[in-house]
Amino acid sequence: DSGVTQTPKHLITATGQRVTLRCSPRSGDLSVYWYQQSLDQGLQFLIQYYNGEERAKGNILERFSAQQFPDLHSELNLSSLELGDSALYFCASSPLGSSYEQYFGPGTRLTVT
Amino acid sequence: ELKVEQNPLFLSMQEGKNYTIYCNYSTTSDRLYWYRQDPGKSLESLFVLLSNGAVKQEGRLMASLDTKARLSTLHITAAVHDLSATYFCAVEDSNYQLIWGAGTKLIIKP
């Protein structure tokens, strides 16, 4: 158990809908990272937050957004969902702003029908 | 732009054999990470390599880093079925972001 929690574990929704994925980092970690893992795209870095501020952006679509709250938990919002958004979404945390060693949560499996 | 290449992408081997997974990267970096992922599960950190010549070992796995050659290896000794998983390397770029390899799916047959 890495100490990173993610909810929900599974999510099934229809195209065009909007969902919110939640992540709580390890105690004391200030950075949160979001990743998408699909069969054909591998592991894709989406976005990083450090102590409430956006730190780095990867291949995140405009339909997706994220934020980190004062208690350091983070939410990833996915809107206007498409079939291709079906994937495993991982959150990871690390102590610092630099990547250092990242600890991954169990993931949220999103299925868009 | 830093690019990370792993090879092979797929490896099927017999128990008891030795093999090596390679991770090449395109620009200078001193930090490299190896992760393991079981099917449908999360990623687990295996090794953190922070300098040229770093070598880390855990059980039947040994990882090394050659920053001059821009190469890391993950060596498996006397493989056992429990080591079947997908192994990822990730390299830290100049912006302190991790750039991930595509992963090596390792299947170890009895």
C-alpha cells in the first residue's frame, strides 16, 4: 500500500457526461501527478500540482481539468467524455516539486459507453 | 526533448534463465526510476538510480545506470514466475518531470 488513495475504483458512464476523480496523496507529500493509461497509448502524464499550484502540464486534453485543494487532495475533472477516454487513471504523489520518487495510487478504471 | 526507449517491449522466458531489459534515453539525465506493474494494478517503485554507475539490487532484480551511455539495465537472475509483470523505466528531464518508457511485458513460464 503506497499511502495514496483514489476514488472511485471503477466508474462507468456514457459519452458526453462529466466525471470527477479524486486523489489523496501520501501524508506530507506536496506534489500530485495525474496519469492516463490506456492499452494503445501506454502511460501518459497529464498534469502535476505542487502545493496547490499547477506545476507542469503533459498531454492533457482541454476537456480535462484538475485542481489541488488546500488540504492537498486533488480532483481530475473529465468532461464531454468520449469512448476513447476509457482508461485507467492514476494519481501519484511525491514529497517535493521535482519528480523524485513517485508513489502511485490504485487507480480509477473509467469506462465510457 | 527527452525520449525514452525500452527494449524489448515483450519478453517471454523460462524460469531459471537470466535476461536483461534495456532502457535508453536521448538526452542527459542523472535520475532514472524503475517501476513494476502487475496486470490491472498500480505501479510499484522498484529502484531509484541517482548517479552514474549506480547499481541497486533487490532479490533477483538488479538495476544499473550508465549516464554517459544514457542507458539503464534491469537484469533478472534465475527468473521465477512471480516476476511476471510489466516493467517501466522513467527518466527525469531538465524540468524535473518523468518521461516514461513504453514498458516491457515480461512473461515467465514454468
